Amino acid sequence: MIFDVRGLMAEEYVDAEHWREGGLPFRLTKRAERSMLRATDGVVTLTERIWPIIKKWEGLRDRHVAHQVIPCCANLEVFKFDAEARARRREELNLCDRFTLVYSGSIGGWYMTDKMADFFVELLKRRTDAHFLWLTPARRELIDDLMSERGLSASQYTVLRAASADVPSYLSASDAGIAFYKPGFSKLATSPVKVTEYLACGLPFVINAGVGDSDELVTRERVGAMVRDFNAEEYARVAEGWMHVMEDKEGARQHAREVARRLFDLRGVGLERYARLYEEVLESD
């Protein structure tokens, strides 16, 4: 048996304030988790950061099991920069040469939508031509309220409910991505697929500290910027440094894509590591 830790379900629901720690759903989930860990021969985690913690949990403690870190990967044949799509989408959105920040995904819960809007306010002070593209299935009114509360006009942002097949073209039309998560223990196990898709389409990104292996990804690979606190001063610091990096837009795009190929390719990374894990488990049997 292989236990695939796609996330720490009990802790994630507590962090998102859906469950109470110690409540019945939390306890039942942790009981099932312990049972699966005792029976497993191999474990998949999304991050390096969570493994030293999980391997000390009841069911794995003092026991050797096969292990692989397999982050959320993307099909790089689907998610890739498309110059023609960029030109077409930017014309549709009337973006011209505006610097476009994109967020792709759901809002609310553990996604800190309000903080991303706050960051954009500070970005605007340094790039007055900046535009925020929201790709989300959420109700448009939620984003409209969020932006108007910060004094932003309708011309400074766009909200779209994009079909999955259209997401790569909208990412190609953008210049950088953003993803802020509510801090919490469960986020140590998170590998944000939106960040993988940003990189695959050539986008550097800004993310908050403490999200899976993203801290090391940003500092080691230099593919984005990291917010260490949620306040205007920190946003201003990051935005200032980020604008300097983004002066070489084409170089940043190529580097982001290369990092995606090396670390998050569905075939070259995801499938290869699963194959290795199964081989190790079968050999031990």
C-alpha cells in the first residue's frame, strides 16, 4: 500500500476554519490517517519540508518505508507560453503594454484574497500601469467589492471565469503571478499547482513565506519574490525589488519555464518519481 499525502486534510480544514481542532470530524480523520500510515509500504509527500514531521507520526515512527517527494506537476505541453495567445488575449482585454498581475484559482478559505488586493495597491504605486487579472470561478461581486473598498477602479482589474483549456492563454497574457495562503501548519505540506502553472507559462510569482517548499524555490531558483509579513511596508519592499527583476521580461520568462521543466514536469518529474517509488516498494516485498 502507498499512502499519497496530497495534503493534511484535518489540519487544512482547521486552518481554513471549517473544522475545530479536536472536534469529531478532526478526530475521525486523524484516526483513519493513523490506520493508513500503519499499513502503508510507501509514502508520497508534496514537499520536502513536511516529511521530517510526518515520518515521526504514529504509524511511521521507528519504521522504514519508501518515500518520494512529488510536487504538484503540470503537463508542459499544455501549460506553456504562447506569444500568439498573449497578443490575442491582451487585445481582447485592452491591456496594451500594461504590467499584468494574475491570480488563478478559488478565493476565500485559505486563499488570502484581501491580502493579494492589498499587495496590488502597493504595486500600483510603483507601476501605475499595472492591471490585476483575476481568473476565478468565484462570484464577480466578491472581487468588485474587494477592489472598490481599496479605491480601485474597474479599469485597473479584470475578473474572468475562464475554462480550464483557456487558462494557459490567459497566463501567457500576464507578466507575473501571485498566490497568498493563510499561514498554518498544513501549509508546510502544500505544493501550489497554480505556482507550477505560472512557472510553466513563464511567469515569475510572488508568494508568502511558509508555503511548502516555496521559500527555498524562491531563494534558490530566483523565480519570484517572497512576502514575509502582511503589511504595506513589506509589500512595498517586495514590489520595489520585483520591478527591478522584471526589467528583463524575456529572460525572466525563459528562466521560469526552465525551472518548471526541471522541477515540475508531469512526465519528467511526476511519473518518474512515482515509478521509482513503486520499484522500491516492489523490491522490498
